[in-house]
Amino acid sequence: MTATLLAVAHGTRDPEGVRTVLALLDEVRRLRPGLRVEPAWLGLVQPSVPEALSSLPGPVIAVPLLLASGYHVRADIPALLADANPGKVRVTPALGPSPLLAHALASRLTEAGRPRDTSPVVLAATGSSDPRARADTAESARLLSRHLNAPVSVAYASGQGPTPTQAISAWHTSGHPDVSLATHLLAPGHFAHTLTQTPARWTSAPLGPHPSVAELVLRRYDEAAVLHTEANGPAWAH
């Protein structure tokens, strides 16, 4: 039996953020016709993870729609899935870091008007106190820098800095008047709105339903399916 792809998103009060996540899942379905793809949310939006699982009779591969391996990926999601449906759910790593995300970020920067040059970029993430999440974000910045052949620094919209404005100002002080802000967020919401208020010359939109992000969701799904088959044979444990 083919496993359902359960896409686990953070949750938002912004209706546009919800629509953006659902549009991403539509893009995943477009790339993989016939695959059952269902959403679940960690908060604020329904269905919750347990609610979504209760309607899925077969095996499930849960893909966190999160860009770094913070607490949600390492603790919250596995606990929810284990309690709700033990023995038949496999959880993948976070989406990032990945060259596919770097490609999507670069594409969004181009859409925002950034020229194809070596001007600096600030990669702005939500923020986390988890050192592994911060390391993932730093690696995402390195991958974007390599993709653009331009310097990329990291900033955080919340928590321990530097803030996006501080990071942009540092580039200005060092003699770079044109600085771009790469929005390292999946969908619109509170943090994405704050990133539109910095002194960046160009600010990209959230990643949203970019085809490279949808491809990455499927890559995480496929990797988990292969690992499960190698470990357990073709049949899923129930």
C-alpha cells in the first residue's frame, strides 16, 4: 500500500498563510498524480495532527513543512505522531537545508527585482534558540551564497539576533548600498509582514508553492519510503 503524505505545517492566523500552504500541497499533487496528500497543523488551524491521522487508515509518511530542525521537528511532531498512530507513521527530516530551497530562494529574489550580481543578501529566518536549527539556517545561507555567487549573512525575525535590520545596516556600513532580503519562510504571516519593513533594497516573497519546494517535499517523502522498505521490507508495520 502506498503511504499517504501527511504535510505537517506550523499553523498561522493569517488566512493567506493557510492558502499558501494549501497551494503548495496542490503543487505536490500536480507533480505526483495519484499520491494522497493531506495537511495537518501544529496549531491554530484544523485539522490537527491527531485529527488528520484519525481519518487515514493506511501507512503515513509525515513531512514537516518546516525549514530547519528545531524543537517542533525533533520533539513535538514525533510525539504527536507516536501517540496518535503508533507503528504506522514515519517522520521525515525538515525541508531545509537543501539546494532546492536555495534555488527557490534565488528565484523569489529575482521575482522581487534583485539583479543577477554579487550584491549581498541577508537570509531572514523566523528565529530559534535551538543550536541545531540555527546551524541549519546557517547552512541554508551557505547554499544560497553558493547558488548566487554572492555573500549571504543570516538574520532572525525573533529571538536572539542579529535582526534583519541590523544585518542589513551592517552591510550598508561596510559600503554596500544595495542589500537584498531573502525571506526564509514558507508562507505569509506575522513574521513575513515584519520583513517587509526593513531597509532592504529588494525583499523576496515567502517560498510558498514554488515548484522546487514541492519537489523537496516529495524528495523527503521518497527518502523516508525507501528507508522504511530497506529496514522492514515492502510491508508497513501496523
